[in-house]
Amino acid sequence: MKIFKMSVSVLYLFVFVLMVSCASSSGPKEDFYQEGINAKTQGDNVAAKKYLDKSCKSKNMDACVALAYMEKESGNTKEAVTLYKKACDANDLRACNTMALLEDELGNTDTAATVLSDVCEKGYALACDNFGFMEEQRKRALIALRSYKRACELGLVSGCSNFAKMILRDGRKAEASKLFKYACSKDEYVSCYAAGDLEEKKGNIKLAKEFYTKACDNEGKMGCHALGIMAKNSRNYKTARKYLNISCKNQIDDSCLVLEQLTKIGK
């Protein structure tokens, strides 16, 4: 069951870039690791794997993680899991989280959940957020709620946003609004839209527009759709089309439908 929100390929790329940064800025832990990183950046994957394997076998966990990234990149998911597990067993929480993503990709969802739960308890916020999403998908709302809250408390903005979405469904509007506004202030643009929606429903149109505008300017989806609908309802059809065109191009189907309706009535 592949359930994770995060783009796994983006996460792997981030991990490797981090490896390169660490190697160049703080110095190599030993020569094989540095040679492996250099070979990878030069496009010599065969040499890179050889050197990183030697370094990993010498218990350099950064090398194990970098090699795991390369194995996944080559389609060797099971080998990547083995390497990430080696780093995870050495208490690399980042590697544990990534290993869980791969276990889930391989269909081992229960194993992934166990790993994420353990890593969350150790204070790795991203694992808490991923675990929360997993449990939410598995209809285990209470566990999901606790996990999102933990992620938020550990400083992960997406955790705050996800926690807010869940408590909003329970009717806790004031608390959810506060969290959405916080997440929006940290550039979680989906939360800007959510904050705007709550303000609009309270009749605070000016404030709602401010949140919608921030969302629209930065992600071009629901924030633009909301501004377009507000303009349409005010009979400002030119402005409505402007915003709805943006959100329609960004695959908001409702915006495309509204544009079709405007065209039919000659607006």
C-alpha cells in the first residue's frame, strides 16, 4: 500500500545532496567516502558504488545512506532497504524514515508503520507526520491525530497543518484556524487557503482575501480559485477569469467548469 504524501524521489535526491554538502563542507570521514562522492558528482556511478561500499563496510553510515540512494536510483529497492536499515540500526533517524518509505513501497506496510512509530517516539518530526498520514489512511484517527500533533510540537509545519485539518473535522474551528494561520506564516500555502476559507465563513472577507492571495501568489491553486469565485459573486468577471484561469491551468477542475459557465453566459 503506497500511501506517502512526500515524493520519495525528491526525498532521495535531498539525501544525496545532503551527502555532497557534508562531504564538501565538513571534510570526509575517510578517503573512500570522499572518493565515492566525487565519483558520483562526476557521473561515474560504478566507481562511486565501489568506494561507497568500501566506506559503508568500514561503518561510515553517511556512505551507507549515499549508497542506498544510488541503489534506489538504479531500481534496486530491496538492496536500498538493506543499506538504509544498516544506517537506521546505527541510530540514523533520517535513514529509518526513508527505509520505512521503501518498505511501504514494497508492500510491507506494517513494518513501515512500526519503524515510523519508533522513530517518531525518538523525536524525528518527519516520521511522525508520515506515520500520522499512514494511520489516517488506515482509518486509525486517534493514532493519526497524536502523530500529527507530535510532528507539530517538534516544529514540522506540515504536521501542524495536518493536525489542524483533523481537528477541524471534529469541529474545533478556533484551534484549527490558529494552526492554519501559523502554518501559513511559515509558507505552508495550502494552510493559507484553509485559513482564508475559515475567515470567509466567519464573514471576514478582507482577511480571507489576504490569505487567499498569499496562497494564490505562491501555489496558484485553491487560493486563486477562491479569489475567482469571490470576484464572480461580486460580478467582477474580468478579475474572476484572471484568477480562475490560473487555478484551471494548475488542474483545479472546478475552476475550469466555472470558466466554461462564464463563457456560456458571455461573461
